[in-house]
Amino acid sequence: MRLLLMGAPGSGKGTQGALIAQHYRIPAISTGDIFRGMLATQTPLAQQVREIMAAGGYVPDDITNTIVAERLAHPDCGNGFVLDGYPRTLHQVGTLDFLLAHDNAALDAVIGLQVDTDEVVARLMARATVDGRADDTEETIALRQRIYREQTEPLLDTYRRRGLLVDIDAQGSPEVVFERISTALDALAAVAV
Ligand code: B4P
């Protein structure tokens, strides 16, 4: 199963990605996690990514696309994957289309996590007190929400037009949200058989 997880910052992509990966036995690939992993190194690229993420911006498409292409070529993606937080721009959509076509593969579904802005801001402020992430300050959270609305939210319509979008109410406990996702995915799989 090849899945995308889309939604505003704080909508629970990372949380649900982990649950989907465990349930469907596919790797969860989070570009945010990959970038955070890079921050431990002291390369010029890591420094560039650190500054962009701390400011709440998007890492440039060429860097992001290269990293995703390398990750998707890994053998553990042979049976599918759930991509969390990618694509976030139209250019990234084009690259993912190219990568999938090259492998003669297609997406099964795009899960759109729907949460009120007040709720996602509250979640990120709560995470700030627990994890202390550099991009979870009030000012940066507001900027990330704005960039999401301007650059990423319109992509949901792209996938809706392709008949791939599955809208999920992402308010409620992580378990309740996952139950909604798995019910929707299992229904899709049943239709496909
Ligand atoms: P991400 O790592 O994707 O971070 P996010 O959008 O903030 O979080 P997510 O939606 O995964 O929320 P989570 O489950 O953690 O991106 C970070 C940065 O990386 C970006 O700003 C950007 O700079 C860069 N980046 C990543 N991908 C990129 C790309 N493709 N192109 C360019 N740049 C890119 O949940 C948030 C909090 O809510 C957690 O504390 C969680 O415990 C809590 N929570 C989750 N579900 C809940 C629920 N149902 N109820 C209550 N709380 C819940």
C-alpha cells in the first residue's frame, strides 16, 4: 500500500504515520524526522536545514526531493510506504509523480487529516513544553500554519481531482483517529479486490 499523509503542522501526521506503519507493515517515511536526524551532523547542509526549520520555512525542493528519492529506492519500500509530510509543494508533487511512474507504481490513497486551527496550535504549544522543538514557538507555529495554507493545502485539491483523497476527521484521541483511517483504508482495499 502506497499512502500519503497530509495535514497542517500538528494535525498528527507523525503520530498516525507510526500507527499506520505498524498496522499495515509498511515503513513510515517522515521528511520532518529525516531533517531532524540530519541536525546532529555539522555539515553546511545541516546548518542550512537547521536555520530553515527553526524559522518555520520549507526546506528547498531540490534538497527534499533528492532525500525522498534516495529513501524510496530502499528495498523496504518494495511493498509500499506511508509518506508523512511529503509532498508539501507542487514541485514535490511533480517529483513524486515522476518517481512513481519510473517504478511503474501508483498511490493507493492520500489521507488528509482535518483539524481546527485552534486545536493544532494548542497541540504544538503542548508539544513545545514536552519536546522543546525549535520550531514550536508561538511565532513560528503561526508562520508554519500560514505557509501550509498557502503552499500545501491547495495540493489536497490536486489529489481530490485524481480521486485519491480520503478526508479524515483528525480530532479525538490518536486511537480514535487511527480507527477512522483504518476503516477508510480497509473499505478502499475491499473495493479494489
Ligand atoms: P514535520 O515533522 O512534518 O512536523 P509537523 O508538521 O509539525 O507535525 P505533525 O503533523 O507530524 O504532528 P505530530 O504527529 O508530531 O515537519 C517539520 C518541519 O520539517 C517543517 O516545518 C519543514 O521545515 C520541514 N519539512 C518537513 N517536510 C518537508 C517537505 N516535504 N518540504 C519542505 N520542508 C519540509 O503531532 C503534533 C503534536 O500533537 C504532538 O505533540 C502529538 O503528540 C500531538 N497529537 C497528535 N495527534 C493527537 C491527537 N489525536 N490528539 C491530541 N494530540 C495529538
